[in-house]
Amino acid sequence: MKKRGGIIAVVLCVAVLAAAIVGDFLFSRNNSTNFTAMNTVVSLDITGFDSSAAVKKIKEEILYLDEYLLSRTNEKSEIYAVNNGKTQITAELAKILFDLKRLEAATDGAFCIGLAQLSDLWGIGTENAAVPDEADISAAIRNSSAWQTDKQTVTLPGNIKLDLGAAGKGIACDYAFNTLSQLKCKQAVVAVGGSILLYADKPDTRFRVGVRDPLGSANEYCIILDAQPGCISTSGNYERFFEDENGNTWHHIFDPSTGYPAQSGLLSVTVAAQSGTVSDALSTACFVLGLERSLPLLEKYNADAIFITQDKEIITTYENAEEIITVTNDSYSLGEIK
Ligand code: AMP
Ligand code: MG
């Protein structure tokens, strides 16, 4: 009898161990994919029991957001319809526009989604990029923040059309976060162009994130950041620009108060926040505002930022910068907020 009990105990132990190994194997299942949406490359890398379902669902959602909701160039999208006279909007778009309106107010208009006309006028990123006439610039920015929304409608002043290009990638990260939370996922990196969601079911997880060298090529980094879970977005003057006949370069992030590309002494700004909508909108706003004027805004949203200045200084609000930021290119130096 004694011997039988011993055998049962051993069998049970083996069964428990096998279940643990199978469980561990299932929960550490990894799935990844790359595709194009929102005029950029999207990459998903997800670990967890439901990683396969999560990859499928998040891909579908991002393609849906791009095609049916946020794009201003796709005729099937709701923003396209709004820009062409539609005023009654879905609750889904109303919520997004409501959040963006709040961000416009919080940034004193440095982030402004009413700049589609201005973007078209400059044509940056197209074959027709050129410095427009002063009068056309003034007309394009007039009323740019005067669009209104409530829970069901949106109203645009006559000359204004919406461009969600500075927040759409962050919005996609927030959709991905919701899906990852609903499914059984342990860890994920969702990169939508310059906005990245770092997801982990354990808050003490750390991710190594490369911050692009704004003077280097697309896959060159100048910083490695040890980041906590959350969203990180970068805005930089290298993303889209053109050179005029006098050799001046003009980039794609506009100062809504002048209608010209922002001149705030920065090459790029990287913002880390809990939400992707916030990190994306703030990275654009901070690029416009420049370092000093960005600080109260970042504090308000409990966000951190890494500024890379035109003097090749790296200045950050992270209190533990020396521990979590590694400068990997000697031509940049870590400076301090003065
Ligand atoms: P991002 O790369 O997120 O900073 O977004 C830049 C894109 O947003 C540009 O290519 C424009 O389409 C649009 N944009 C430019 N300036 C602004 C601004 N001040 N506020 C909001 N959107 C802007
Ligand atoms: Mg942005």
C-alpha cells in the first residue's frame, strides 16, 4: 500500500509539472506580423496564450481605423466624409474628436487638427512641395481651432478641414491596448510608425527602446531607453521635409500660430505617457512649443520627454535619466534643463 501511495504521489507530481510546462509553453506563445497602414509600417510582436488572436484582431482594428475612421484621403473614412460636409458622426468618432479637442486646449493650440488645408498648401511629402504665399498661409490657419464637436455632431468653419495625422498612430496604440487587456496577453510591442505601445501584464517589466538619430538614416539610433510599460511617440523634423531653391529646408510639423514649420530649436521630441493619443499629440505639441514651454504641459499629463536639440544636446525630464538613458552616438551629449 505504502509503495502504491508513493507511485500515485510521483505520478501526480509529474502530471502537475507537465501541466505547468504545457501552461508555460501556451502562455509564452509568441506571434508577430508587419503590415502597412496609416502611411507607415506597423509591427506587432505579442506573447501570451491569446497572442495569435490578438495579432489578428489588432491588425484588423488598425486597418479599420485607417480605412473607415481616421484617414482624410480615403473616401470610405468618416473623417473624409466630415471634411466633405457630414456633420452627424458616430459615437466612436465623437469620442476621439472630444479627446483631441481637449488636447488642443491643453496645448494652447500647439496641437491642432484643423490644419489639413495648411498641409495641402505646403504639400510636404508630395512632388508639389513648395513655400506657399503669405496670404494663402494666413487664410489656411484662420479659424483652424474653431471646429466644434459634441456627442453626435461636428461643425467645421468654412475653410477648415481635419487632419488627424499627428494623433492617429497613438489612437491605434490605445485600441491595441484595449484588445491586449481583454485577451490573455503577457507582453507586446505594437509599433505604429513613430508611436509605440509597450504592453506588459507585470508593471515592473522593462523594454529597451531605440530613439532614432534625427540626423541619421531610418534605422540608426542615438539613444537606448529602458522604458516601462506605456506609450512612446516621437516627432521629428526628419520625417518629411523638402529643400527649396535657396537651400532652406522645410519640415512637416507646423506652428499653428504662424502657419510655418515650427522653429523651436529641436530636431526631435520623444514623449512617454500612459495613453497613445496623449503621447502622440504631445510629441507634436512639444515639438512646436520647444523645451521650456513644454514642461508644464508634460507635468499636467504626468508624461516624460526626451528632447534632442539642434545643438545635439539630449535633454530629458526623466529624473533617473542616468540609469535609463544610454547615449549610443558620441556626437550627442546628455544635457540638463536650465
Ligand atoms: P507627428 O509626426 O505625430 O508629429 O505628426 C505630424 C503630422 O501631423 C504632419 O505630417 C501633419 O499632417 C500634421 N500636423 C502638422 N503640424 C501639426 C500640429 N501643429 N498639430 C497637429 N497636427 C499637425
Ligand atoms: Mg504626434
